[in-house]
Amino acid sequence: MEDEVIVSKRRASGTEKVSSIDGETVESEMEQSMEYTEEFIEEEHVPHEEPVGLDLEDLEGVGRVTAQKLRQAGYASVKDVAYASSHELATVLGSEERALSIIRAAQRLISLGKLFMTAKEYYEERKNVAYISTGVRALDDLLEGGIETRAITELIGEFGAGKTQLCHQLAVMVQLPRDRGGLNGRALYVDTEGTFRPERVVSMARYRGLDPEKTLENIIYARAYNSDHQMLLIDEAKHLIEEEGVKIILVDSLITHFRAEYPGRENLAARQQKLNKHIMQLAKIAAIYDAAVVVTNQVLAAPDVFFGNPLKPAGGNIVAHGCTYRLWLRKGKEGKRIARIIDSPKHAEKESVFTISDEGVLDV
Ligand SMILES: Nc1ncnc2c1ncn2[C@@H]1O[C@H](COP(=O)(O)OP(=O)(O)OP(=O)(O)O)[C@@H](O)[C@H]1O
Ligand SMILES: [Mg+2]
């Protein structure tokens, strides 16, 4: 447990003080505390291939009535059931035993039943993972191809670092054809801070040679008003994703509402548990629907750190373990921005430089 100073600007709370960290003057606010609960997100990188035209009624042990119950509870497809936890599904089906047998049936149907594979098979399977170009060569190189599908990429940084700008740009880039770094897909933009600006999308689309009107139509926008609303949106999103061809889900920012609604040490456990659920939701959607998830996160400064970097991402272990890739953005000299990947399972620790202009996020 440690006291920390939040460096990111907190629009939600509206209170801003000024302090000096690393020689730079930043707006900040005293935070009560941050915890480090030991709950880790389970990896959801399970390969799958759903045969077309499967209905819930195709599941062994599921009749019309049960199928209806499942649909009402938000389990719309065989995939949803296959990835559910028995505990979760038991509330719909009455017992964990029954839930488990139906989950297994769903997993068998979509070939999740296979428990082991060789690394070679996994390697082959991972070739289906796709990448969305950030529109910045230096960042794509850093990320070894761009933003990955079936994973959560976290953009970390202090205020003005460029997190929101990059989210806007990704909502545009995903629409490009594959040979230009996109996935010919649409974007879902969940805005928790009210900082989405369609005008920025218009400028970025023009720069990329896209029709601005069409580009805007391909971004499905939702403003999240509180953490419950944010989670509801993601719950509902799964219906949109397949039908609307969404290939990237952007949540800007992941944590603002959670922090504002659950302040102080006494609410920490509840907040982290809920945040964990939210990240699980996102991880599941990424894995099931082959989409990329990008979330933004604030930076905190621990005043008790005397050596090394006193800044760290908000959200503790829950966010650190829940996100697959973490890209840390910071402001450099002359308006430049510096990006670094931290804690990656596959990337080397190196840095890239980029800039932000009227046309969007660009190479220097
Ligand atoms: N049209 C533009 N032309 C040039 N630079 C711009 C333009 N729009 C935004 N910027 C730059 O982007 C910065 C804002 O970046 P952004 O909103 O992405 O920050 P952020 O990391 O999301 O911060 P926060 O934590 O406050 O949400 C501005 O400070 C400015 O430097
Ligand atoms: Mg922002």
C-alpha cells in the first residue's frame, strides 16, 4: 500500500492541483491509495473456429426453453456459452454441474475441447492473428506490425501524451484495406471522458485519402457515463461486433469512472474486482470475435520512489496482467512524443519517437 499522486488530468473529479515531478510542472491530484490485489486475469488465447450456422439448440442438453433462457441472459451464440464460466452460467441454468456439461458441449462444437496442441500447431494458429497499422511507421515497428487482434493493448501516459489522438487514428486506420495496414473493418469507440472529436476523424480520414463521411459512419460511438454503463456497453457490444464488422474496440479511458466512483482505500477491493470483470469482458470479446481491443490508462506517481521511475500505470496488477501489450507514451522535447513497450511477452524494450499534427499521429 502506498500513497500516490495522479499525474493524468482527472476530468471526472474536476479537482486539479499543481506539483512538480521530474522537473516538469504537471497538474495533479492526491490519491488516497492504490492496492495490489493478487487476482490475475486468465489468458484467453484459446484458438477456435466456429462452424457456420450453429444455434444454441444444437448443443447437447439444450432445448428450446433453455436456449431462450440463455439468450435472455445475454448468451447469444454457441461461442458465448463456450467461453462462459460454469459459475456464471449456473445462475441461468440452476446448477454448476449442468452449466459445466453445457459449456463442454459448446467447447466440443467449436473445437475448443482440444486441451493440448504442439507449439507448432499454436504457431500455425497464431498466423491468423491480424495487425492494424497505427499509421506511424515507428510505432508499427515498435509493436512488430501494429495493434494485434485477440489481444488488449494498453496506451499508458500522462495528460496530453497522445492516447486519445492515437485512439482516433486507430478508428480510422482499421478501415483501410489490408494492403494499407487496415482490416477493412469498423471501430467501436467507447468514450468515458467526452474527448472524442469527430472533427479530428475528418482530418485524419482526409489525410489517409478516405471519404470523411464514410469514415465517420464506420465508427460506432458510445459515451459511457459511469462504470456500470461502461460495462453494459461492452456486454451489448458483442452483438454489434459480428453483425457490424467491428475489428477494433477502443476504450478511452479504461479506468476514469472506476477511480472516481470507488475512491480511497476502503473501496479498493471492490473497485479492483469490478475492474477485473471489465477487463475479462474485453479479453473475451477480443478472443471470441477476433478483434483488437485498445484501452487508455493514466499514469500515477509514487512519491515514495527515490530511485528509478516514480511513475507507474494506474490500476495495479489487475490492469498490468489483464492487458497483453502495454505501450507507454510520454511527452518529449519540441512537441515530440516518445513511446516505449513495457512488460511485453514478445517485444524488446526499445523506444520510438512520433509527433502529433493536424493530420493525426505521424512519424517525425
Ligand atoms: N489538431 C492538432 N494539431 C496538432 N496537435 C494536436 C492536435 N490535436 C491535438 N493535438 C496534440 O495532442 C495533445 C492531446 O493529446 P491527447 O488528447 O491524445 O492526450 P491524452 O494522452 O489523451 O491525455 P489525457 O490523459 O488528458 O486524456 C495536445 O496537447 C496537442 O499537443
Ligand atoms: Mg485522452
